[in-house]
Amino acid sequence: MTHAAYPALRLRRPRVSAWSRTLHAENRLSPADLIWPLFVTDGDGVEEPILSLPGVSRWSVDLMTSRAKEARDAGIPCLALFPNTQPDRRSDDGTEALNPDNLMCRAIRAIKDAVPDIGILTDVALDPYTAHGQDGLLDENGYVVNDATIDMLIGQSLNQAAAGADIIAPSDMMDGRVGAIREALEETGHANVQIMAYSAKYASAFYGPFRDAVGSRGLLKGDKKNYQMDPANSDEALREVALDIAEGADSVMVKPGLPYLDIVARVKAAFNIPVFAYQVSGEYAMIEAAASVGAGDRDALVLETLMAFKRAGCSGVLTYHALHAARLLGA
């Protein structure tokens, strides 16, 4: 095969005009690629700005419906919900997760009543409900026990599915939890409820603002390194993903996002399954901090980082910039 060379080949030629750059773009970003994480809190008519997440608030259940309508109108297909559980409802065993009238379940029902055609993804882990801030149950040595935690996660998943959740997203990183949850969903008439597994969730320094948002930062005792992944590892991520696919995951997630695009690309190449990434709170906060001091244009930074996820192989992205990005893309 003969290859053209300069000057017959000028790679800059298709870049001259905007229409041509659009025509030759290898990846496209649209509001349909976005999932908007939202934080729900107790009360009525409540908006609580989160200081470490500028521009992000906790919303009471009655105001969540307005956020859902904004998302629908902007073309965002799915919301991800996270509760800021009241301190007096937290306990060492996290049993509030099983309460059919907890914040998460009330928010699911309210949104589905108001905007039935939007998808709802719900986080499954015990950290928003435990007094110690860990994702599971602790033994006498403070170790997060696997199998007893799974029993709680099954109950939590069924509780959310009964309230109307469309996607169950286990973020706890317990071994075997996807298969157990899938079996329970099948047995209780929830065969069409999807599972998006947090398959490659790393013990990251980028989660700080999120823990503020759900009220667990001040509660967390120790760290989560005995169940979340080591940032040094990538082969291990493929083993985690393979396990979750075998157990019935419909899609998988990599978390955090931008620092782990190599993991996204490897997972997509190895399994060709829908892969999502979470542009986590620390990533969002860094973009906002850069924009606030003029280190970069906010709109351009938002869209460029989201395009990077698509280029790496993501089917979609969970991002706190979802509404802003969707409006930019729809303009």
C-alpha cells in the first residue's frame, strides 16, 4: 500500500473550517451521554449549598422534582441519587437503608410521579447510613465484613427497586454482591431493573467533597483501602469487571474518572460492555477552582473533559456538570 506524504497529505487541511472539523470528528458528545448526580436532604423547601462543591446543593424531596424536570428538558436521560441521611437515623448497622420511607425512597417516588420518563440510578452502599461512615458492617476489629454486608445490600437494593429505581448501582466493592443482588431482583419480580456495578472503584483522594455532601466525612473512621482498589493497579480492575459481568451486571463503572481513563480504555477493549465513568467531586471542584481564578474557561474545560471520557470508550458519564454541559450542548 502506498502512503501519501507531505505535501500531498496535509493533515491540517480538514481542520481549516468548523463544518469540516465537525464532519471529521471521531467522537460526539450529547446530553444523552450524561447522568446527573443529585443529593437529597430532609425537610421541605430546603436547598443547602455544599461549600466544597461550588454550584452544587442538597435538595429536599419536594424540590427534587424541579431538578428532574430541568434534566428532562435539557435532554439528560438519567439521574443518580445520593441521600444526606439525618444523623439521628444513622447507626452502626445502617438499617435506615432498609426503611421504605427513607430519603432515597421518598425521592425516587416523588421523581417518578412527577417525571415518569426519566431514569433513576440509585447508589447501593451503607456509608450514607452508618454512624462510622464505612460502606459495610464492621467486626470487632473495625474490618468491613463481606458476606454480612451483602445481606444488607440485598435488602437495600430491593427497597430501592420497590420504590421505582431503574438502575441499582452497588458502590460498596464487596466480593460477590452483584450476583446476590441480581438473584434477589429476579426472585422478587424486578427482572428489568438494571445493575450498573461500580466494578473498578479506587481508594481515591478525590472523594472529599462527596463525603461532605452526604455527611460522612466527619464520621469516617480509618480509610476504605481494604475494599476499594489500589490506585497502582490496573490488571486487578479487569478481574473485578470480569467478576461483575459474570454475576449479571448490565454495565460497569470506573471511579474516579479522568485519572483513570486508562482503566476505561482497557475495560472497553477487553469486554466491549457499556462502560460508564464517574467524574467525581474532587474532579468537579478542581475545574471550578481553575475557572474561578481564570486558569481556564469553565465551559471549555467542562466540555473537553467530558469528551475525553467518550474518547476513552465511555457510554456515558456521571458528572455534577451534567445540567450545565447539556445546556451548552443543546445551545
